[in-house]
Amino acid sequence: MGQILNFIDGLLRKVVTLAIGLMLSIIFIQVVLRYAFHFTFSFSEELARYLFVWTVFLCIPVVAKTGGHMAVGAITERVQGFWLKVCQIAGGLLTLLFSGILFWQGVRMVRLTQFQTSPALGIKMSYVYLAIPLGAAVLLLISLMALFEVLRGKNDAELSEGGHA
């Protein structure tokens, strides 16, 4: 399972890097065209906005895998042993709950918008909202793996370096 998550993480990193590069290029070209030639493409702002949505939701699991999301450090830095494990389990369960709700509502959004099209690009809005359940599903997998590692008894030093809340 760890190899699959590493593959997904690598793929997400490449997609996010490409999306950010494309988004920045589109915005830069749009600004240059607007101020230098008083012309803009009708789709550029909308495409940049949708790329931003995809970047945000695909970065959530990437950052979670590296333990980069905010944690309640005021508590976890002051406890050790049993209570640290309790905090990590509680954080893992809350993350699972959050990502489950995000997944469920994301699927709902995709279904609700499957017949809507975007004004400038003319693409189905469900393609834009698909980023929500996709990112949440990967976050669910990563959170489950992290919770299993805590429950298996991975030592506290390893958890504080690479774990997440």
C-alpha cells in the first residue's frame, strides 16, 4: 500500500507542478496582453481559476503525506508516550472524518454540476469539482495509513517527524 501511495504522491506532485506552471503562464500572458495590447483571451481568467481549484485540492494530500498541515503543537509538543498516542489517534480520526465529509460532499457537487457548463471554456463544471473528491479520496488513504502506523506502535520520534494531525 505504501508503494501505491508513493506512486500517487509522485503523480500528484507532477500534476500540481504542471498546473501551477500553466496557471502562472496564463496569468502572465493575460497581464502582458491586457496592458501592452489592450486585449485578453476570454477563457484565460476562467482557466486559471479552475487550475487553482485543482491545485488546492490535489495539494492537500501531498502536504498531508509529508506532515505539513497545521497541528495543535501546543498540545502534542507537551505530551509524550500514551497521551501523545491518544492525541495522534484523535487527530487521525478527525482527519478521516473531515476527508470523508469532503469526499461525500465533493461527489455530491460533481453530480449536481454534471449538466452545467462553464461560461468561457464551455466545459462541464463537474470536471472542475472533480478535484474535491479526488483530493479527499487520496487524503483518506494517507490518513488511514498514518493512523494504522500510530496504532501499530511506530515509535514517537518517527511519528513526530513524519506524522500529521
